[in-house]
Amino acid sequence: QGSRLPYHFAEAGGLKYVMMKKEKMREEGIPSPDIIDPMTFPFLEDANEYIVADGAGRGTNTSAVDEAMAKADEEFSDV
């Protein structure tokens, strides 16, 4: 995902990469870079917070998470 993201350089503010907006990428048939997004967070400049897109995380297998949490609780119950 990271090697194929469309970008351009900002005209102001020095040499900064500007990524194409997800809406525009969607219009052009480019899939959303959901895997590479969190990998870029450490490189955000002047960002005090990040707001997750509405509906993000839906469709995940919550039963697997619940099972993992139950197993972890069981394993660490004596700690």
C-alpha cells in the first residue's frame, strides 16, 4: 500500500508531501490505505490528536477479541 500512494509536494511550507485525499482516491478506484495509515502516525507533523474515521473498525470479529481477552484473564488471574 505504501509504495503506491498518490502524492504531490506542497507549494508552501518547504518540502512536504501531500497525500491525495481518500475521497479522491476512492473516485479514481484506488483502495483505501488502511494498513499503511497507522504506520505513518509517528511522522505526523503538528498533530495533537487523530480522529478515527466514522465507522472504523466495524466488521471486525469481536468474538475472537472476546476469546483472547477471556484467555488472558484466565492466564493472569493469579497476578
